[in-house]
Amino acid sequence: MMQKGEKQMILKLISLIIILTGTIFIYDARTLSINWFSFGDQNEATSGLKMLGFIIAMIGAIIFYIV
């Protein structure tokens, strides 16, 4: 069985990975939208990915704060 401290450490590491993923979405939104989407309006895709990255980073931060 895992100790309580070990579970908290694993949850904190997972939440840090979630925060990192959200941050990558924010900073690399332009290149990700060019690679993933083929429709014409790249600005809309970029802003959508930045909003998604922000939401993902906030979810990770909330998990990190609660644990």
C-alpha cells in the first residue's frame, strides 16, 4: 500500500505535468494550429488553443493547490 505522502507526491507531479501541458499550449499555439488544423482562419484556431491551454493550466493549478 502507498503511504499518504506518496499519494500526494504523485498527485502533485501529475498536476505539474498538466500545468506544463497547458503552458505549452499557450506558447506554441500558432505552430500547433498550423500543424493540427487545415482550415483557413489560423487566428481563430490560435486563440482557441490559447484559451484551452489557459483552462488546462488552471485545472492543474487547482489540483496542485488542493493536494
